Amino acid sequence: MKKLKNNKNELIIYQSKTGRIEFRGDLKKETIWGSLNQIAELFGRDKSVISRHIKNIFGSNELKKNSTVAKIATVQREGKREIIREIEYFNLDMILSIGYRVDSKQATQFRIWATKTLKQHLLEGYTINKKQLVKNYQKFKKTLKDIQALLPESKSIPAKDALELISVFADTWFSLEAYDSERFPKNGWTKKQAFFTSEELNKALSKLKQELVSKKQATNLFGQEKSKDVVAGIVGNVFQSFGNQDLYPTIEEKSAHLLYFIVKNHPFTDGNKRSGAFAFVWFLRKTSQLPMSLTPEALTALTLLIAESNPKDKDKMIGLVLLLLQKRKKTR
């Protein structure tokens, strides 16, 4: 069966050799519904034969009527008139059960298809295939080690945040080999005019502080600069240039360094990690470069990785941020 879309409905199609029969899709209940006429046509048997099989199925308690039958208002043409009548429809469980009882060429073809589909699911699915489970588990353990390798000893990241970060990096083929050989992106790719002042950033951070204080998630120490113009210094470093050329020419490189400098340079008495993460997202959103894949949990884990990393691994941390942002580029 396959699902086709039209302007009005979503239809579930079983493509038989004699043509195609359209069933009503019920995505909320993850099933389909077919009328007696449709089921009879599907299996190439008279309606009376299908009715007898349905009666036997209910009689043997193989299926319950209240969970497999629904009355649906259906438009029928009678002569030149269109009349709406309530017709009994049977769900996928019933259609499958009938398909394994009916003796016809069409039913045989249906059973071949159904068996093949079920077999494929069992062999390739993740719930039954033990070899695939073991393989996936080994990959999962290796990725956990990759994340742990980025941290100094005795440091930890909440499990849910680490798992979210792993999920975000899943399709970038992030591995310990990439980490060891430093095969991270070295540069960004979005070169366009993007600038903000320290006053703008401080204003945004001030709003963040007010919100956190109002929710009792921060104190007045949050976001207080340790020394005058320390934020201005960080902004200056992000936008520094030499010979009229930006040291960090792309938005991705600027945002990665903004996050790193705020988190690692500790410009505030309190709230450096939260301020850095906020500034990172604020700048990416301001330049329309914020990836949808960047969840709060992933951002938390990434910020903690930077906070707990060895300063000598700065380039690797920047590379990790660029790797995460690279996902947005690939999915455009």
C-alpha cells in the first residue's frame, strides 16, 4: 500500500494488477477503512463471500466489531441524484484478516505482498533485527565516547543534553577520528554584511536578565560586567579586521567566536554560559541563520562542552560549532 495526497483527502492505495482501489485514510488511528464493495473488488470475490468471512471472523472472536467497523457518511449516485448514506467500513485489521482467508488469485497476490512487506519490516526494522540492534548500539556507545573525549577528566554533561547533541550531530558523521584528525570545518560560508554594537548586545542581555530575575531564575549579579567595557572588547574581537579584511569573515565564524569568547572569557560576575548561549542565538536569529535543528538541549550541551574544554582546544570547539551550523546549510 502507498499513500497518495490530493486536495481533499489522503488516500491509501493498494496497487493491484487489475487497477487501484482507494481506501479512506485515518492517520489519527493509523489505519485505513474499506467498504464491503471495495474489499470484494480487492480480492475478486462476491460481496456475499466477503460477508461470510467477516461473520466468521467475528464469530471466532479473532476481531471485535466495535473496534474494526465504522459507519461513515458516503455520497452515492442513484440515477441522476446524489444521496448521502451511512455505509459500514472495515479497518485494516479486518482487510488483512479477510485477505488471509479468501481463495482467489487477487487474494493470493495480496498475501504475497503482505507477507513480503511484513518480512521486510522484520528484517530491516529496528525492533526485531538483533544484528541491527547490536550494530546501532555499538555506534551509540562510540558516539558517547566521542562526546566524552572532548571533555577534561571528572567533567560531565546531563545525559538528556548529551543525547540531544548526539542527535543533532547524527547526520554529520561526527566521530572520534574526525576529532583526532581535526577534520572540522575551518571556515563558515555566509558572507554578508552583519554587524552589531556592544550597546545592542548589552540591551538584549539586559532584557534577558529582567526576564530571568522576574522568574526567579537569576539574581541581580547576573550579567554584571566584571570590568568596564569588557563586552565591548569581546564584540571588538568578533568584528576585528586586518587590512580591511575581517578576521572572521562569515556569520558562522563570528557567531561561533561570540559564543566561545563570552563563555570562556567570563566577562560577567554570573551567568556567563547562559549569556553566551543567548548572544549566540540572538546573533544567528538577527542574521536569519539560526538552524531549526538547534534545540535548547543541544545548545546547553554545546555550551557546557565549550565551558569545560581545555583552552588549547579552542579551534576544535569552534569547529564543533561550525559543524552544527553546517547542518542548516545542507538542508536548505
